[in-house]
Amino acid sequence: MRTQPAARPSAGRRVWRNWAGTATATPARWSRPRREAEISAAVKEAAAAGLTVRALGSGHSFTAAAATSGVALDLSSWTGITAADTASGLVTARSGTTLRALNAELGGLGLAMANLGDIDVQTLAGALSTGTHGTGARLGGLATQVEALELVLADGSVVTCSASSRPELFAAARVGLGALGVISAVTLRCVPSFTLLADERPMPVDEVLERFDELAAANDHFEFYWFPYGRQALVKRNNRLTGHDAELGTAVPPALPAWRRFWEFEVMENAGFGTLCRLGRARPRLIPALNRFSSAALSTRTYTDTSHRVFVTPRRVRFAESEYAVPRESLGQVVTELRRAVPRLHDPVMFPVEVRVAAADDIWLSTGYGRESAYVAIHQYTGLPYQEYFDRFESIVAEVAGRPHWGKLHSLDSGRLRSLYPRFDEFRRVRAEVDPEGRFGNAYLTRVLGPHDL
Ligand SMILES: Cc1cc2nc3c(=O)[nH]c(=O)nc-3n(C[C@H](O)[C@H](O)[C@H](O)COP(=O)(O)OP(=O)(O)OC[C@H]3O[C@@H](n4cnc5c(N)ncnc54)[C@H](O)[C@@H]3O)c2cc1C
């Protein structure tokens, strides 16, 4: 797998860098709009100057999806909920709102997102644009929770799209890679606030694979991860508490006390794991043993909490990541081959592999388009070599028509992606209609969508 070469920063100009350090860029201009009219004006001014435009999220994509040598639109001052109907759950938020701020505001309204990924620092539009997802066999990615989008197009006009108004633009723009325009507002269908019962416990990887369908079907949110040299997985089952469960009262475990959250999430999973990673980076030959040690230390934890406090955990140890969606029924093959491949790699792997599930959806460039998916995510600690590992992983998932997460490292180009997405050419047609000059283009889009002209 060849990754996007990081642009060489030009002297004296402000540099954009992503969280993982896998992409940098030097925009010609920065713009920080505070009103929708300022987003339109920035797009028009870019056109007048012959520059391209990219909206920035929180920089949490591992790919250079947001990188630009043109105008970088920083939407961090374009935040907050602008309308909410608590009866229907329809909530409209400005696109630069982080998921963390959104979760807090929704909580105040007695509402929540039905499903979330692992972290909450992404912006709403940034998370949607690359197809960010959580886990749950009956649930799709975040974009499936969108009811309508407002976009600033290449000519500076503002349009709204939904299932009933400009449905093709809506099918394309919910996972739009920033290629169709600047999303200015998102209307989400939220659900009443809910509590999750979290159950995390070790289980042999072989048993998880044998019981995979049963575990995915029996739990609202099921996932597992394992350290590649270990035999134990950590199985996470998060289930919604119903009124009936609440009546059981004492049978339901309480929320983790603040000291235990701090100890387990901050000290053990971040500071402690970070120390092991630094040790592994300094002495790579120790990595398989450290990995087995981490695997043996997996322990049971059950608690209840507000949904987003269960879905989201802090991630302070930096890493590189690749993730592919594979047809659910191919998961066993992929995991088995990956377990065989890792011990043969030249450079050992320090980080666990994570497996999640999602329902099929109808969003053109969603990794879940038209098929039930299992997501397999591989990681390597920052500063350790990952190319051979990620290449090997790509060759394994290629056999089962794996689709890469748009925000995570992969080497596929438009030729291969066209064969993986039945609506790929329709996406390109809609793009050509709304952005005929490629105002929102960048090098990543040229690779994954192909040249702009049809
Ligand atoms: C530690 C970590 C944990 C993660 N966990 C998960 C996970 O659990 N599940 C998952 O699926 N992914 C996960 N990711 C990936 C992450 O969710 C995506 O890469 C997401 O796109 C990052 O959002 P962002 O706000 O940082 O956007 P950026 O990475 O800054 O941008 C992403 C894309 O969105 C575009 N964009 C941003 N704003 C707009 C806008 N207003 N209009 C149009 N386009 C726009 C950008 O131009 C770019 O193309 C994780 C990443 C990290 C680093």
C-alpha cells in the first residue's frame, strides 16, 4: 500500500497537519467563517482567485482527505444546534459542531444519536463525509441518521437536499468526501436519550469467531478486539436498558465512579498502554511478548451509563490505522488469514485489531452500501513501521471485495473503487453537475474518484 505523500510545507506559510501525522498540507489561504454567507463568500472568492476549497473537520482522518493547497475552510466557529423538535427527534446543527458538543447539547434536550463511533472529537460534517460508523448489526453508520443536508455549492449558492428534495444529491452527499460542496448544516433524526449496559469480557478469539453471528444478532452494539499475538479477544456488548431492566433495579450495575473511569480509561488504557508502546518502539523484539502481556491483562467490566459515555473513550496514544468493510460472511476468512500473516511480518505489531458490524444502507459511497458489513480495523503505534502490515491486510481484504474507510489509510484508486461501488459513476455524475470545475478537488479525490471530467 502506498500512502499519499505528505506535502512538503512551504516556508512561512501556516501548515495543516492531521491528528495521526500521516498528512500535512500548506493551504494558500485560510478562512474561518462565522456565518453561512461567509462560507458562500469564501467559495466565490476562491473561484475568483482560481483556487480550490476544502472544508476542514478536526483532522482525524488518517488519509489526506481534507488536505488542500487552495483555501482551507476552518469551520470551528460555525457550531451549535439551530433547531430541535424533541417530539420528532429532528435536530439541525451547524456543520462544524463537534460530536462531543453535539452529544452534550442533545443530552440537554433529552435526545441522543442512535449510534456513535469510538471518539467524539470529529466535527459532524467531517465524520459524515468519510462514512464514520460505530457498531451494531441493526444499525448503519452515522450518515444513516441524517434526514437533510444544507450545502454551499461551487457557485456559492445554498441548497437543501433530503430524500424528497434533490434525492440524488442527498444519496451522494451524506458520504460525500467533501467533493460536492461545503456542508453548512445537518438535520439528524435523533432518539430519546438512553442508557447502555456495557459488558466487556475476555473470550478466546476462536470462540468469538464461532459465535460471531449469534453475538452480533443478540446485542445492540457488539464488537471485539484482540492483540495479534494473543489468543484472547475482548468482547464488548453494549445493550440498551429498557424500562423493564430499570425496574429490576439492583440487578443493573451502576455507572463507573469517576475515580475508576479515570483509572481504567486514562491510566490503564492510555498512560499505561502508551508506556508499553514506547517500550515496544524502543525494543521492537519485545513487542510480541508485550502484546501477549496486554492480551493476558484483558479483564471483565460491566457498568451502565448515558449512551455517549459508553460509546466514546479517550484515545491519547497516537497510531496509524487502516479499516475495511467486508461482507459479514467473509469475516472468518479475513481474521483467520490475518492471524496467520501477522507473525510472519518483518516488523512486529503493537496495536490490537478491532472488529465491528453494521447493517446495509443505501448511501452511494457508504462502505455499507447494499450489504451487511463487518469492519476490520488494523493499527500500528506511531513511529513503528506499518507499510508491510497494511499491504498484507489489503491483499487479504481484496479477496473478499473489501471497501476501505474513506478516512483511514488505503491505497485503492478510482479504477478499483468503481468495481466496489455499484453507484460510483452516478456519484461522479452528480459531482460533475454540482461542481463542474472541480472547485472542491484535491489530490486524494483525484486518486479515489478519478480525474474530474467525465
Ligand atoms: C482516534 C481516532 C478514532 C476514530 N474512530 C473512528 C470510529 O470509531 N469509527 C469510524 O468510522 N471512524 C473513526 N475514525 C475516523 C474519523 O471518524 C474520520 O476520519 C472522520 O472523517 C474524522 O472527522 P474530522 O472532523 O476530523 O474530519 P477531517 O478528517 O478533518 O475531514 C474529513 C473529510 O470531511 C471533509 N469535510 C469536513 N467538513 C466538511 C464540511 N463542512 N463539508 C464538506 N466536507 C467536509 C473534509 O474535507 C475531509 O474530506 C477515528 C479516527 C481517529 C483518529
